[in-house]
Amino acid sequence: MGECKLDHSHDDVRKKYEEQKPFLPEELKPLFQGFFADEHTQDILNEVFHLLKKYDLASEAEKEERNRRLSMVVKNV
């Protein structure tokens, strides 16, 4: 994934999550409820946005890596 210079808002991340939610593993979905209940740094918001971006188009190997990173970031914030 290339570096993006845009800062993504909490709402941007929520919208991207809603777009990609049908494609995400069930075990990740509950983690996002807690994630969206809190405020996060811009770095965290940007990272989560880019992990979700075009998730549905990613290869299975890429999805596994994104799932691992999403789980770590969303669970540990």
C-alpha cells in the first residue's frame, strides 16, 4: 500500500468500515464497536483507513496480513 498524505477523519474511517464490513471476517467486527467509541490519533485513523481501503479487492494473502494488522491496531488502542 502506498503512502497517502491525506488525513482521514473518524467519519471517513467509519464509512470505509461500513463499505468493507461485508468482506471482513466476523471475528474482527466486534473490535470495531469499541474502536469507534473512542477517539484516536491521526496516525491510527489513517492506518485503519488504509487497511480497510480496497479490502474487498485484496488477495487472500493480503487480506490475512491486513486482518492481522487490523486486529492488533483496533484491539490495542
